[in-house]
Amino acid sequence: MREPVDERVGGHSIDQLGERGQVEQHLIGKLGGRLPGALGQRAQHPPVVDRDALQAKRRGQLPVQPPAEIRQDIAKVILEPALQIQNPVVSHAPFAPTIADPATPPEPSAQRRAERPARVGLAIPLSGPLGLLGPSSLNSALLACEELNAADGVASRPLELVVVDAGQEPPRVARQLAELAADRSLDALVGMHTSTVRRAIVRQLGGRVPYVYTPPYEGGERARGVFLLGSTPAEQLSPALRWLAARAARRWVLVGNDYVWPRRVNSLAREELAVLGATVAGELYLPFGATDLDATIRALRDARPHALLITLIGEELVRFERRVADEARLARLPQLCLALDENVLLAFAEVAPANLFSAMEYFAEPPTPDGRLMAERYRIRFGPDAPLLSVYAQSCYEGVHALAALARRAGSLHVGAIEARADGTVVEAGRGSARLRGRALRPDVYLAQADGSALRVLVRLPRAGR
């Protein structure tokens, strides 16, 4: 393998648990409550409070018994005397963030502080398979919020984040956001969640507010008011497959969760592998929550692949990797995982195979100078033991800044005004300067290899057409 092109950032130990702080977070719509922050919560069981729990609080009982490891946190949420459901938003009080640059941003004007805040929805998974990505994603969005409020805010208005748990069932997430938009409690949306949730949101919102969608996705999204920051399979998958196929990975099995993104990725993978002279020996799709993987393992043994393409997400990937680790031959196979970040890797790092690869736009050991600067700002703000700043968290930071850049260029948060001026908008946040074309970015993608709990960047992958 090639030597990594970058060195370890920060030199600090990697730990999922972070410092406690004073940042307040609220869940909106049919959620409500205050979560303990600053946000080194347990990654695999981020505390979530729903409306039923709040009603039970008034009756003096809990409707369900949560996992033991989070009961204390949930008790703090439900029993907190100062709970305010009527105005459940993150405080927008402006202050200057602590950043690497010693220059202090100017104090926002009194006139701007007095204006009606711009309420920006932040739809991130705080439960479900991707719940382990929630704490770092919220930290990153809060950092972006602080930076913007220390300057001009969004559309010259102070910014409030309205946090919605995108780990719920897609129709429920979409309904909550649509209700908020309908009663003017939501001016814009930044989302980091599955494509199934995105499609439900698009149908419900109907282009009423600008919507910045941040993670890698399957491509083809053209709905009104949607702006896309993540890579498509043509950018993420195709060059990575070529890199691995050139190293004798000729017989593949494709393993993913059963929803739109893995199926679209695998459709392109079949085409790409055929062009490369490689074969697909099988496709396996797992429903969310599947715990009995014996049939999957038997199918993999029977297929006798040379390599695996994995589009399992979050805890689904963790369960799969832990099961594969028990199979000596399968554990030696090269695996290309398209939803693997460092927070997920931490959950199975002790059994991670040596030939485990990830293709992403950003890693916790950033491959660019701008990425390293952002990682340092995150470390200073939240401490060295905060949840890892991985690609999904970084995309939330970038999403909030991208929304601000779109509004600044349009002079408004109105969807029509933003769409008219969106093309050519420069987004300068996190990974470096990038320009929107056709309401989407074309990010650089890097190939990294697992090394214990870290992902070491090997190479920047060549660009492909969108």
C-alpha cells in the first residue's frame, strides 16, 4: 500500500467520551426537552426524549424503560424543572468562538441582535442506526452557529438551530419539519441523514424553505430548494473501485442495507466492475435492525469473493464487522466501505480487518490544510476528548456555513431568491473553498485504510463526472 499523504492531527488520544458543558439542545416538533451537552454523550445510545416521555413526566412515570447506560441522562432531561416546551430552540446569544486565529471577531451590532432570529432546522440522527453520529454532528453545527453569530449571522439575522431527530421513521421526521415550516417556525433546513429521510422531507416540504443536504448520496436529486454538499457514487465509488480492482480484487460481493442509497450505489458498481473486467458474485441486502447474520455469512462463504463492497450504515455496519471477524477467510478480504467514518470504526476497532478501506471527502486526520484548521478549532472549542470530527460531523458544519453563504449571495432566505443566485456560490468551510454548480458541490474524495481506530489517508482519488 502507498504511504499516507498526511500525518496524525493533534497527537491526542481518540476517545468517544467528551467534556460536559453548558450548551443547551432542544428537540422540536413532536419532540421536546433539553439534552445534556456539550456533547460527548455516549455515541451508541444518544439520549432522546419524545412527546410520550414528556407527557409521562407530567404523570410522574416513564412510559418505557430505556437502556441502563443512559437512564441517568434521560432522567436529567425529563425531570429538569426548567423544561420549556413552548420555545424549544438552541439559544442564539452571540459570542466569539475560541479559534486558532488570535484575532477576535467583531461584536455583532445591537440592531442585528434585536432582529428576529433565522430559525434553521438541523435534522441529524440522535437515535436509530446512525445515532452514534449525532453528538459530533451537533457539536460541529453548534461551532458553525457560534462562528456565524459572532459575525453577521444568516441573512443578517442571528441564527437559532432547531434540532430534530432524523433517526426516527422518515414520515415522522418529515411531518415534524413540515409542521414547523407551515407555522413559520422554520426558515431553512440543514440535514445529515439517510436518503430515505431526505426523500420524505422533500415530499413534505415541497420547496417551502431552502434545504442543504450534507452527506454522500445516490445522485439525481433535483427537487426545488435542495442543495447538495456530499459526493455521489460517480465521485466516491467509481475511482475507489478502480484503485482496488487494479490490485487484483476481481470477484466481488455487494452487501448493503435495503434502501435507496445502497441499491443505487450497487447498480453503478455492477456497471463499473464489468468495465474493469471484474465480476459480481452476489448482492445481499439486510433490513434495518437485523441481528441474525448467519444466513448472510453462509451466502458470503458460498460466493467465495475476492473483495466486498459494503453499504451498511452506522450500527448495522458495526454488527456486520463484528460477525465477519469470527470468519478467518472473510476477515482477510479487502472491504470498501462507503459509510465508514471514525466514530463507526471506534465501535469495532479491536476486530477491524487490516484490508478495510473507506472513500470519503474528509477524515479525522484531515488531508488538507483547511481541514486541519477546522479540526483544531473543533478541538479547542470542545476539548481533546470530544466525539471525533469525522466526515458526517464536518458536513454539518459545512452545511450551516453553506446555507449562510447562499443567503448572503441572495440577500434573503427565500427559496426563489436563493435558487436564482445559487450557481457559483463559494462555500469556504471545513474542507476548503468550493463552488456550487447546479446546486451541488463536487468535493474531492480520498481513500483511507483502517489502522486500529484511525483511518489513514492513502491517496486522493481522481475526479469523475457527476
